[in-house]
Amino acid sequence: MLTTLGGPATGPASCDQAILLDPIVTAAPNRKSGFTFAYTAVGAPVVAPAGCSMAGTNAYLVTAVPTTVDITGIRSFCSDEPGTIHFDVTGAVAGDQNACEALPVLH
């Protein structure tokens, strides 16, 4: 969940609020600079470490899609592990990791 990657700028960071992403992106409606962002956990849950309220996963899919195609953006973007960014010139959202990895790589 994107909320777990956000958190207050004043820290301290934790596994429930990692403070890795801009709070505007991690708070609903997850929009910034004309794009809507989403995070999907993929695979079986991994047991949450002590002090964490949610289990994690070993795989993920993140997407950034224009809020209004051809107005706020002309391409959509996606990434999964190993962190390569892919793009779609139609602005469509990648539905899963395979669809993401089939798209061209952003250089």
C-alpha cells in the first residue's frame, strides 16, 4: 500500500510509515503532477516483523497513469522488481507484472 511508503516528514521512519515517498503521492487520491499512482502487492504475504502492523510481500507492481490521458500526460508508467521502469504510449494501466514487463523500457 502506498500509505506504508509515506508518512510524516518528521519521522522516525518505521515499517508502517517508511517516509520514502512524497505524502501527496501516498495519501488518497494518490495524485500528483497529473498522474494517479498505485501500488499492488504481488505474491504470498510475508510475515510482518515485530512492531509492524501489516505483512509485506516479496513482489510488487507500481503504476503511474495520467489522470486524463492526452491532457495531464500521454504515457503511463509501471515498475516491478528489479526496478526497471516501463512505459505505455496509450496511457493505459498495466494490469499485472507480465503486462508491465512486456512494455518498452524507459531509457
